[in-house]
Amino acid sequence: MTRIDAKFAELKAANKKAFVSYVMAGDPDFNTSLEIVTGLPTAGVDIIELGLPFTDPMADGPTIQLAGQRALEVGMTLTRTLELAAKFRETDDTTPIVLMGYYNPIYSRGVNKFLVDAKEAGIDGLIVVDLPPEEDTELCIPAQAAGLNFIRLATPTTDAKRLPRVLQNTSGFVYYVSINGITGAAEAEATNVGPEVARIQEASGLPVIVGFGVNTPEKAEAIAAVADGTVVGSAIVSKIGAGESVADVLAFVKTLADGAHRA
């Protein structure tokens, strides 16, 4: 059982929905980023999605793209991102960390070396947005064998024919992208999301977490009410990008987490 599996079992026993937060590793700098990440569990975050900075983030909107640029400019790499995770693990051995990004940096490092290093750093799961299920032998299957969850994205265009392929070899949870397009582009609507979540839950038997377009406590509550939890990324990253203090960023995160946990 991974930390992700254990967290969902704990939440289910408490009849609570999950709140997942996304932040870009190294934004705006290593030490500030570590301080934010370290404070997320106290702010109510159940699972941390840690963005891996990359030069060509095709699925991300301007807010996350700029965060990645800021991180790259201060020297963040895959190695430094894993160092940040390892530093977090020095004081927190229970909160799951999902590394979210693109395949190129992992491929460049070498899959086997990456998986050993990621496991050692305390990473629990991977979301690699540009590796479709047709490429499962590249990373997904080796990651599962190494004890890491491989989390897949489903979208409004994932029809009944495509869904079984998307769900094959998926573990931990399914990340449902509530809108078509890039991150931060529009708002999610619970009335649209609910039926899709139910369809994916039935097909997968896994928790379904909804992201993209969730930016307020009220929205977090509404979306979590029709899913197993919700993810907020761009709204948090925009606060960091605006230069808000760590305390103010974490206070905002707490309002979102409280919203999701009310569901």
C-alpha cells in the first residue's frame, strides 16, 4: 500500500473528501518553495502535487507556465526537485507527494535511475501528462513495479471506447480534468462533472479527483461534493507568483481545503 492508498483509506474511514494542492517545485526559489510545501499539510492539504519545471509545458496555462519559468531561472532541475521532496520527508513521512510533469526530464535522466531516485526521495506517485497509455512500457509499468502509483488523466473527451485504455495500469486515483483546454482556462461546474465522475468511478474502482477550473472555497466544496476530492493549482500558484507571503499563501490554501472538507 502506498501513502496515496493509505491516505484515501483514512479519508474514507473519516467520511471526508480529499483536498489536493499543486505547487511548482522551486517557485519562486528553493527555500521559499520548501517552506510552502512543508506548510501545506498543516493548511489541510491531503495530497501534494509537486510540479516538475519544464521548458515546454504544453498542457499548462500562463500561470503555471510562468511558475515553471521562475523555477527554471533559479536553477530548478529534476535533481533539485527530488532534493526538495527529500527535505520535506525529513519532517513529514505520511503526506503523499505526486510528481507532476512531462516525460523529457525523466527520459533524459534514465527511467531506472529516475525511479530509484524518486522512491528514495519519498515520491509516491507520478502524473506524466504527455505519456499516453499506448506507451505504458516506457514508464508506467516500471513505475508500478517500483512501488509508485501511476495516475492517469481523464477528460470530457474521454469517451466509452477510450476510457478502458486510459484506465489500464492506472493506480492511486484518477485525475479528472473538468474542462477542455489548458490549466486555469475556465471554471469547473459540478453539474457537468458529477455524471462523468460517476462513470469513471464505476469503470475504475478508484477514487476520482477533479482538477482544472477550481479556484475558490465554494467551488472546491461544490466539486468535492460530486467527486472523491478536488485539486487546486493555478489559483495557489498565482498567489505565489504575485509575491504574497508564505503565511498568506498557506492561509488561502486553508480556505480551499476547508471548502473541500465541508463537502
